[in-house]
Amino acid sequence: MRIATYTPLFPLSRRAFVRFCVAASALSFMSCGDDQIIGPAGVASVVVTGVPVTPVIIGDSLQLVATAINATGGIVSNQAFIWRTSDAGVAVVSSNGRVRAIGAGPVTITASTGGKEGSAALRAWGGGSVGTAGATLTMRNGSSTATLTIPPFAVPQTVTVLLAPASSTPPSTRLVAGTAIELGPDGLQFSRFVTMTLGYGVDKVPAGTGEASLQLYVASGSSWTLVPGSTVDATARTVSGGISRSGTYAVVSTAVGRLKVGGGYVNGALYVGQSGQLTVTAYDADNNLLSGREITWSSSDPTRVQVDGTGKITARSAGSATIRATSEGKSDSTTITSLARPAADWSHATEWVTYQGNPSHTGYVDVTVDPVAFAQAWTVTIENAVALNPVTAGSGSVFVSTNSYFGTQALRSVNAQTGAVRWTKTFTSATFGSVHGVHPPAYGNGSVYVTTSGHEDSFLWSFDALSGAPGLKSPYENQWSTYKAPVVSQGAVYMAGGYYDGMYAFNATTGDALWFRQLPQVSGWTPALKDGRVYAYGSLNDYYSVGVSVFDATSGDTIWTLKDNRLLAGGTPVLGGSNELITVRSDRLVSVNLGTKQVQWEQNGSFLGTAAVGNGTIYVISGQDLQARSESNGTLQWSWTPPQGSPTGEIVVTRNVVFVSTSMDTYGVDIAARRQGWSYAGGGHLALSAQGYLFIAQEDGKLTAIAAR
């Protein structure tokens, strides 16, 4: 025991000195003990201990200890402390320092005595233990609420997930006060997206912005990053988004950086009385997609083209108007042309009987269509998830086959008016032998003709168009090649085939072979027929040169050939209206004059598919565009680019509209206006029947009919 001595600063009388000594002795007696320091009773400071190392979760209790310290660092015993909390919504404390967490957030617990006080900083977290079964955790802090919905198997084992108001955030004038939430612990990762839902107060939304502008963001260094796909619920006053890791999240009001007007009618056309739908997409300054923005639509001339509050446009009179979408001071626009409604004329319609409609493969149907009257008649699934071949039509039916080699092989007759299947031929080993593939069908003489491929078991088949009763079965040589639809004319069937490729003619009734001409092996083509002559282009019989071969349709005799390496190899010839043969092959579009038997012009580019010809114009796919070129010299007259996707497949031409598909949509482009005037959400192989149905044979096995008259 240490005894302190004191020297009085002023003289004492003997009696006073005795009283002082007695008091000092009493103090010494009361302070005995090895851990006690005898000294002045004044408290210089208070220390609070007992803060746990592990996170404090709402509902947890803990014991804090307060210690009074004198000026020399000694402990002052037997002190009564007064305890208090800085935020009773986060934690409460008893008179003996027992703390209970009741809300999430930071809190300071203070103990005071003798005019001095000490404190301990705590942080209470919402959350809890989450196992592989998942859980929903909710944290409330005053007016703010955070809910974390964790699906099963988002964590591999039981973990503690923490939620608390963020202690610090990146600066932003668009941050909605009271919504910043910290998700912990650091390094937490979810193997599946979990849903973070943050509540907000409408009075906290930054001035000048609406609730539709609110989105979920995550702190990234000194800035905020948008959580893709977040949504706002203005009724519940919440914002939700899918997240996968710990971090600081908040509701932030996002400014529109730019708008983009879209939809099938961008820079397109409508016929008077016709309506279409425009869309608009909003982006922030970092090009992140925004949702739920208030959009104002306007028209520069509502007497020409009217627009409502949803972006629906209606043509009122011939002319054009600028349609504009505006949000938060940003805008985008498109020009819409209103066209006079055409008078439909189907008096010269012919049936779509083979590839590209007719034996010349022009893709042209001599009709005037009225797109305002177009309506979807039906859609049927021919074979689920199996691509379809180009179709043909006749006898009130549309005939379609599947494009599935060594898979599901079928030929179906479908009622063109109703979509009901009339008959089906399924090519199995039990019914038709080993079949490598079923090719596109052709129609003629009241029958449907189709070729199947394989090796030594390849055949030309025919079936009655109405009943499906089998007709001829004519073998032909093949070596795993696939071809376009044959051509049926003048009692004969003309088709590609041959062990090393070539061309056949069969009697359309008896199935007898009429003649065969050898050509080098090329797949994916069919001959063209006009005025008693059959045409092919590609490699010639000598195998060393390419060009055009012309044969007599009756005898198969060679009439003439043209050697020209500009023609390249393979493909279906198209016979135009100016006595020319048009070929498309990769980087070249070539026209051969059938009178002079010479190439009359060629155009270099990036071409695809088969050209279509009508009204003195060649229509061809080049890159992203549909091009219209002069039939006489190949010069570009105009081009059109679809709003989305790239053109593909066959082109159908009428007097006033050209139809083309992308993988997603089908478009009708007005030839005079050179603008889109009609669209349908679905693309594929196109055909236009004499009955007035536009058929779309799709890659997913669906066949759609658009009533076009």
C-alpha cells in the first residue's frame, strides 16, 4: 500500500491539523487494496469498455462497463454512472450499462459521473443467418426500409448477412436521402441474383425529378453505378434491383442523358387511315438504360400524322410530319410519311408454285396491295422448334416441308384460309425409306412435288394436292446434296440432281426420266424455265470454267453456253423481264443478256440470297440493306435499311410494295415512297398466294398467314 503525503499550501492551527490527519487516516483506511490508488477523489475521465469484436445484430444484448479515472490515471471506485443512448431507435441502455440493439445504424452509448463522461461507438446491423434455403431479411431505420430477398442456393453454406444505413456515401445531388444502405460483410458474394428493395420518402426525392426517375445504384469508389434492370414501384414507394455482392446501395434519381425513338415505323410511312406504334428508349449520361420515364409525344403537323401519348401514330392525310418524344429536356424524333391509300387490285394474281413464285424465279406477283387492310389470319406450329423450308401454294392450300436433315422430316398441306392441316406426310424409314432431307415443295398439275435427298435412295415424289394420295416415286442420283423446289411446267418436272450434280427432267404424270445433263456438284439451287428453255449457271461441263448453260426443255439438248469467270459457281438463276439472266453470288451481282449471250453489266458488293425482279427494277439484299437497282444497267436507285436486324431470305415484289424479312420481322416497303409502310413481328421465308395470303415460314417451326386482300 502506498501512502501519499501532502504539504499544505497555507499554515494550519494545531486543532485544524489534527482534524486533517484524522480525515486522511480515514481515507487511507477506505482505499486499502493492491489495485487501489489512494489519492484525491476527483474523477478526471470515464472509460467505457465491452464493445464486441463481432457485429451487433438487431435483437442482440451486450454489457458495457464504465470505469472512472482520476487525474493520475488511477481508478476511482464506487462511482454511480448515468447511462444514455444517442439514438433510442437504434439501441437502448439500462442503468447498469446493459445495451440492447433494436434498430440498425450507428449509435453512441455514454456513461457519466462526477461531471465527466465517456462513450462507446456501436453499429447495429439488420440481417441474420442465411442458409442454402434462402431467406428474406428486413432492416428498418426510421422512415427507411431495406429488404433483401435471397433465393435458395444463393449461398453455399450458412453465412451472416448484414444490413445497416451506410456510414458514408459518394457525393451526389441526386441521392435520395435516407436510402443509402450498406450490405455486409465485406467480400460477401451470392451465386444467384438476390433482390434488394429500398424504401424511399416521396418528400426526399430531389426537386425537379419524378419518382419514375428513381433507380437502384451501387457505390463504386467516389461515384455511383447503376444496377441494371432496377424498377420503381411508385405505389409502394420502393425501388428494387438484382444484385450479387456486398456494397453500399441507394436510391438515386437519374437524369435522362438521351432518348432514342424506335419501333418498326422509324423514318417510315403509313397509308392514310393506318396506325402504327413508335417506341422510345431513355439512357443516362453513361449510356445506361433507364426505365419508367415520363414521355411527351408531339407531331409537327397533326393534320398529316397524329400521335397520342403512348407513341401510337395515325396517318390523317397525305404528307409528312416530324414525330418527337421528349423527357426531362431531352428529345429525339423521326419523320413519318403519310401516303394515299392504294386501291387493291388482284385481277392478275398468279399462284406461287415454286421457288421465288414462278419458273423464272422473279419473286414478282402482278398485284397492287393495300397494307391498310392487312391482318393476321392465323399462325400454326408445323413442327416445334424445327425450321421450315420456303413454301408454295395452290388448290386453296399452302404446302410446307421441314428443313431438318436426318431429323424430323415432314411435308404438310395446310388450308390457306383457316390454317387447318389437311394432310401430312412424315418421311420415316418405315414409310419412305432412309431420308437425309426433304426439300422445298413445288405445285403443278393438281399435285405437290418434292424431292428427298440421301445417297442411293433419293427420289422425286408427288402427292395429290387435295387428298395427299401418293403419286409418282422417281429415283434420281444424289450425294447428300439439298436443292430448292423443282419447276413444274408443260407436263414435266425440272430439278437439280445427280451424283456429281446436274439437272433432270421427269414426266410429271408417269415419273419417267426424260433427260439428264451433267453439271459440277453444287447444292442449294434449282433451274429456271422460260419459253421452252431451261437455264442454269455456275460451273460448266468441263469443270474448269464457269458460266451459263441453256438447254432445250423438251430434249435436254444444249442450245448455248457462255463461259465467263465473273459468274462464279452455283446459285439459282433469275430470268428478268428484259431478256436477261441475273445471278447473285457473294460479292457480285451479274446480268447476262440472253440475246447477245454476253455479260451486259456487273456490280461488286456484298450480296446475299436470290434477287427479285419487277417493274424494271432488281431488288437484292446487300449487307444491312435492301437495294433497288436498275434492271438495264445495275445502278443503285435507292436502298432501305430495316429498323432492326438484317434482311435475309426471299424477296416478294408487287406493283407497289416489296416485302422482305429479317430474322425477327417482316416489312412491306412502299416502292414509290421508298419507306416502310407495314411490318409484322416475325420473319422467315416469304410467299404471296393468288388467294391473297402472305405466308411467313419461320425458323421456329411456325407458319403464319397474313390476309393481304
